[in-house]
Amino acid sequence: MLTGKLHILHTNDIHSHFANMPYLADGIRKLKEKLTTDGDVVVVDIGDHVDRMSVITEATWGQANIEVMNQTGYDLAAIGNNEGITFPKDKLMELYKYARFKVICGNLRDKETHHPPAFLKTFYIQQIGDVKIGWISMTAPFSLFYDLLGWEILDPFSEIKNIVKNIRDQVDFIVLMSHLGLSYDRKLAEEMEGIDLILGAHTHHLLEEGEKVNQTFIIQAGKFGDYMGKTTLEYDTESKKIIQVQGHCYPISGFAKAEDIARFIDRAEKSADKILSPPVTDLQVQIPIDWERESPLGNLLAKGIREWVEADISLVNSGQILFSLPKGPVTKKDLLKICPHPINPCKLQMPGNVLKDVLEQSLDEENIHRQIKGFGFRGSILGWMCVDGMFIQYNQDLPKGKRILRIDINGQELEENRLYSVGTIDMFTFSWIFPHFRESKDIHYYLPEFIRDILSKELQSKDALIRSSYKRWIQV
């Protein structure tokens, strides 16, 4: 029996960690050269290569990421949520215009035309050696966010099922590039036939040797480019049946630095610094942030969110701001450093009694110091709850549930049965941090603005800077 091999080198969730990209490039190039003597090689990325927390990505709108991928030698790429919902529509339309690799996503459509954009393939059939590969890719269905940006996101399960049904007879193997998360990938493998391999992403799991669920092999290579995956399909060249699938994730510490990629990134960073260096404002005094108590910079952000969405009050955690701002000029780069999150403002309706419960819970020391991961958050801990539009009398020394003594909104004491409009941040609406947010109604997200855009506007207002020093929390 004659056998053939298809080697797939894969990365996922690099999130603009440019420092790791030269090592990934070296590993990909060296392994590709070595493996070409033992089969065919394809290089793919499974999404979230870009992340606007990076100065380089922000200044170039992701073009530097695409050029690194070009020079590294990628053949295919998926779209992650960081490409899909942190870029305004016009910027996403331009992101891949210089890409020398194919971009695949089966569940993204233009909201107006109901067709995929021109840069995108819904699937791709590739002849590689003596076999045909059907490549499918799906991105996480954050429907509300895509809708506000002018996109339509389709149910990934239904789209995968339809594509598999349509192409299964035309190809020898089907590979799913999944930016859906490990639990979703396992569910797919359990419930759907016809997929031979799932290259995963989104949830940042490291499956060093992969795993098999039913007849489908699943592998995911961690996060930030700390690892590179290599998955090999060995098959019978006559019957085109898979004999075995083997996967392995290599730490980049075992690779050298690709100097050409490192030089390109160095030039891109210097250019990005110039692009983001114009001052947004010039502060006459330092504006401090404090994660453990009320502070002016947190109040400034809360005021900005309330006015941006035109709400009665606002709630935002001080951990969104990573550093205080010193006296002197503030640049776009400074704002990116102190507020790097791809987090959007939103507006919702909340009953007075629920609002009081959220504020009470926010006083818990374990919440103030709670480490947060995910939801777009790029900081460390949750921090103090910053507010605007209300004054809160409290006593931190009283038992839990009784620390909030009085809340005044627009000069009137809070009414527990009244609905209040609340300006806040999207990550609170997922209800994982404060479960009481599940009782909110009429949630409206504001895209493509990030909260750092709001902070930029407020820093230019002398009146807002003065008002930021006024106390909202009054210890009794």
C-alpha cells in the first residue's frame, strides 16, 4: 500500500503579539522545508491574528499583520472575532486587499446584499498533490455586534452542515478552520459526520497532541503565538482513505528568530509611533486612576460613557484604565496604552432595585481585586465601580447587603421599581461578572467606538476634567 501525507502548519489567536512572529516565521519556514520531502505542506491561520491593542495594528489598521503573514508564507486564513467585530466595516473590507493568501469564512455576509464580501471565500477546494481538500471556516456568531457594523452572521452549525453536504463527494478530506471555541468543536465532532479534521481557535486552549472525538481529530495551539501546530494526515494514495491523523504543538522557544520579519516589525513599530504621536490634548495637571477607590480618571470615563449614550447614569470599572495620565501632552499612543481593550459602550434599562444590588456587589473586596480574563478585557483586575449621574452614600464597614445607604439620581432618591437608563460597557452585559445584569432590558451596543475613543473626547473638555474630581461615592 502506497501512502501519502498532508502536513498542515497552523497558528491561532496570535492577537498581534508581534514579538513572537519572527519565531513563528522561522519555525514555519524550517518545518515546511523539512516536511516537503515527506509530503505536501499547507500553512494556515485560524483567526484573531490582529488585535487593536497593538500600536502596530492600530496605526496600520492591521496591514502590518497581513504583510507579516505574506512574508511568513501563509496559504489560508480564517476570520476571528478580532478581525470581524473590532474593525469598522470599511476597514475590514480593506484589511486583506494585499493578502497573498486566501481568506475563508462560511458564515459572514454583507447585511445589504446578503452575499459574502469580495475578499472572502465561503469555502475552498484545493488540489494538493493527488488529493482534494475541502477547506471550511466559521467565525464566532456575535450576531448583535456584526449587525451594528453592517454584517450578517449566519448560524455556523447550519452553514457547516450545508457545505459538508455539498462538497463531500467532490473532495477527499474536509478540514474545518474553526474560530468557534473548543466546546463548540467537540459538539460538532459528536453530532456531525463528514469532517476529518478541526483546527480550532477562539478559546485559547492548548491541545499539544490533539484529541479525537468520534471520527474527527481536533487540535488547537494555545494563544499569542506561544505555540505553532503541526497536524499530519496520512492516507492511502489509492483509496484516498485516512490511515491516521497526528498532531503536535511546538513551543516557539525551540525556534530561532527570522531576521527579515524582525526587521520589518521594527520598521513598522517606528512608523506606528509616528502615526500615533500627535497629541490629543495637553493636560495641565496629572489625572490619576485608582483601582481600589474612586478616582478622577475613572469618573471621567464614566461621565463620558453616560453622555455618549445619553443615559441617566453610568457604570464602568476602573480596571479599564491601566495607568494614570501625567501632566503634559496625551497622544493616541498614550490612550492605547492606558485603555487597550476592544470594548464598546452600550445602553440598557435597569430596575432601581437591581442597580442597587450591582452597586452593593461592586463593593466586595473579592470583586474589586477580581482578576478578569476574556470579554475583550486587556487589563488585570476589575477595580472600583466608577459612576456618573448619581451620588451614593455607603458604609463599607456594614455587613454585605446593607452597605449602600442611599442613592440619589438627578436629585431624587432611587426608586426601586423604576427603570433607569444605564450607560455601561459591553462586557458587563454578558452577566458573568455581575449576574444581576441578566435582569437588564433593551440593550443597545454602540459600534465601532471603543471606550478609549470616549476617553479621548472627555480629556479635551476642561469642564469634564474639573467635574471628574467631584465625589460620587460618599463614605458615611
